[in-house]
Amino acid sequence: SHNYKIFSFRNERKRAAVTVMNKKIDTLLLSQYSEEDIVVVELIYGNLKFIAISIYLDITNDITIDIHKIENIINFAKDRKLLISMVSNARSKTWHNILTNARGRIIEEFVLQNSLHIINEDSEITTFEPNTGSSNRGLNNR
């Protein structure tokens, strides 16, 4: 038996998942908000209850549609704590990239409008390493 639970949505290509490594944490996949590249899980540990989101924003998709999906989840979560782990395929100096592009500006505005906090730290350890180089990309640490 495994000492962890992995939550992903029912598709062949897995670009988003939530892994829970503590058996004392009760977990529930919120399938009404989950889809191919979004996994939403409610986590309960004692009196602590929060929503965890793992999301991959495909660079070929309209980012405003993806942002709307995240806003729906934020509205659902309301008074609960919320953790969003995101691969945004967007660049912004806000999360320690070397430049900011149009997608990055859209996400920066989204973060401000929703009073979110970015926890990506400037580090020698990169969060994204394609063949063309490396960088710290994303809304939160991956």
C-alpha cells in the first residue's frame, strides 16, 4: 500500500495533480471544478479545511477563459483557505522571470484583483527548464 494519495482528472495526459502524503489528511476530489488541466481537492486536517488547486494553463488556450475558471473556484472556496499551484506559461518579473509578457500582465492583474500572494522565491533552483534555458515561472512554487 502507498503512503500517499494522488488526485488527477480522468484523462491520459496528466499536467495537473495533487499529491497528499499524510494519511491523517481527509481528502475529496471536487470533480465539478476539475478537468483535464485543473485538479481541485478539499483537504481537512482537524479543524483546518482548505481547497488546493493544481492547474496547468496551456499556452494555446485563451488565458481569460482559464482565469474565469479559477475565479469560479475562488468564489466557491469563499471563506476557506486556498492554495493554488500553477504552471501559467506566462512570464513576469513578479515571479522572478527575466521579463514580463502579455500573459504575465493578465495574471499579475488577476493576482491583485483577488488579493492573492505569490510565493515563488527568487532562487538558483529553477522551476522551469526547457531546452532554451531556465527560469522561475508560475504563480506558486511547483
